[in-house]
Amino acid sequence: KLFELEVPEVSEKIVEIKGVVREPGDRTKIAVASREKAVEPVGACVGIKGSRVQAVVRELRGEKIDIIAWTSDPRVFIAEALNPASIEKVGIDEEKKSALVVVADSQLSLAIGKNGQNVRLAAKLTGWKIDIISATEYEKEKVERDKEIKAALAEEAEAQREQEEAAQAQREAEAS
């Protein structure tokens, strides 16, 4: 409602608010989209030098507001929803509607947020379960997964070789 009062593009339905999640008195995340290519939705809501968003912040007594661009691409939307953190990778499982987000080690606490607030609000806004890990942890897990895959492939190759040897022995036994 406050954005409708402060942002003419919202009240004129040029910019659409796609989702809002709040922890009142602390932080709000808003996803916005534009119905006109010439209008950048985040810029319209922020205003010149932040004038529009600052008016809303004042009305909400200093509550922090993250305005993000809505997109139908879940990977991009999840990364945007985790602002202000910088995201390296987003892997998704569409069936489970869950995401694994990889961030630089230095961005981990920012991505998670104070008491998990940033990731919690991002999950509510996107409708996805979001797990965040550091790039270092991701690389460790990747090395472990690679080892497991190599071991499984070696095991499978050994079993196949044993089957072939047994089949060959059977053919030789039948031939004699």
C-alpha cells in the first residue's frame, strides 16, 4: 500500500508487486516486475537518489527494504532474493522445489543474514527451500562426490570384467 502511494508506476499498474515478505520493524523484501519494457521496476520503486523507497522506510520507522526484480527463472530469482549477498551458483531441484546456493566464503554470513533472516525471507518470497553453502564447502563436497563416483565406476568395471571372465570360462567349458 505504501508503495502505491509513493510510486506512481505501482498505482498505475505499470510496475506490479509480485510478492512481499516482512519481518515487521526489521526487514522487508519486495519482488517487482514491469509491464512495460521502458520502465525498470526496481529503479521506479527506489526513485531518484532513493527518494521513493526512503519515504516508505521513514513511514516504517527505519525498516530495511530490499527491492528485487522478479523473474520466472527460479535460479535468477533465488539469487536476486538473497540480495545483498553475491551468489556464485544456484542449483535447483524442481520436483522438491529446493535450491542449493553456493556463495564465496566471505559472503556466507551475509547470505544467511542475522539469525537466518536473509535466507528465511528469500525462501518465503520465492517459495523455495534454500540451503546455502560456502564455495570451500562446495569444493570439498564435490571432491568427495567425485571420489565416490570414481569408486562406483571402478567397482562396476570390476564386476563387469568378472562377469565376462565367468562367461568366457563357461564358453570354454562347453566347447570342450
